[in-house]
Amino acid sequence: TFIDECALAAGIDPVDYRLALLAKWEKPWSDVLKLAADKAGWGRKLPKGEGMGVAITNWPVATIRNFGSTMAAVARVSVSQAGELRVQQVDIAFDCGRVANEDAVRSQIEGGAIFGLNMTLNEESTIKDGAIVEGNFDEYPMLRMGDSLPDIRIHFGALSGHNRFDLMGELPVGPIGPAVGNAIYSAIGKRLRTTPFRKQDIGWT
């Protein structure tokens, strides 16, 4: 989210700002970012209380060329005036070189995105007198089967075709929280720096 704050200070669109930072780096990073933004409809005007946010990451080492996997996520959220947050849609594009099993990769990305969303919105262990307070999952806030989940859309069009089949399991967890946080700022102008978001005041008038 700090990258978004830099973009705001510079007066530059957050996607364009990231593309400028990536201009001399590997092309697949820019391709991933452009595809996620395009599929999400980045740049269209949304009503007050709705917003989009973007984030991009690489796992496990972002400073080596043609190494690891790169992923961009664009989240669209709505925030009611009472502060009720709903993540409506997440568009994800990625490059891991090649994929061997498209369905397996899709499942890993969807599961990782939900895992990241859960960490962002809900998960927290509290400690009292040196012990964890939450004794079981009935006391541990997390997404449940009956909760409204976002439409998670996975886009394969940014795969570079490089001769590697790289990591995917952990990758989707990283960009979800920042994308949602940036979307909340876009929606209501409040910058969140602490998770879980369920404990933050995001009401607006």
C-alpha cells in the first residue's frame, strides 16, 4: 500500500506508477499488471463507497530475472456508510513461466486468494496472561462456507512461456491484502495499516 501512497504523492495513477517503476525490469511483470488491470476494468469511474485497488508481488525472490512467480491482483470493494466491507471481485494475472495442469493452478490461486483474504479481513490470535485466548475455530474469526465470497477471476494470458514451472501455492496470499487495502482507500479515502480489517473503523459520510 505504500506504493499507492507514493503514487498519490506523485499525482500518478497507481497502475501507471507501478509500470513506470517496472519499465526497465522484466517485461512479464508489466504484462501481468496490465492484464489484471485490463480484465478488472481499471480506470472506470465508480460511485462513492466503491473502489479498486492493485498490488503486484513475486515469490520467492523478486530480484532475479526469470525466477519465481509474479502475480498481480486487482480487488474491487464496496464499503457501506456504516462501515460494512464487501470484497466484490478479484482479478488475478500471473507468470510462473509455464503450467503443467491449468485446473490445478487455478485451484491453487483461488485457494491462496481466499487464504489471503481471510488473513486480511478476519484472522487474529489474541494473547492473555501468556496464553492464546481462542481455544478452537468457533472462537477464531475466519471466512465460513456461508459467507459471501468475491468473484475470483483467474487470467492465464500473461504467461511468458519461459522454460520453468515455478512456485504457485504461496504466491496468491501476498497481493490480496494490499489490493483490498488500496481499494478501500479508493472507495472512502481511509488508509488502513493494521489487520484484520474487520476491527478498523471504515464508516463514512
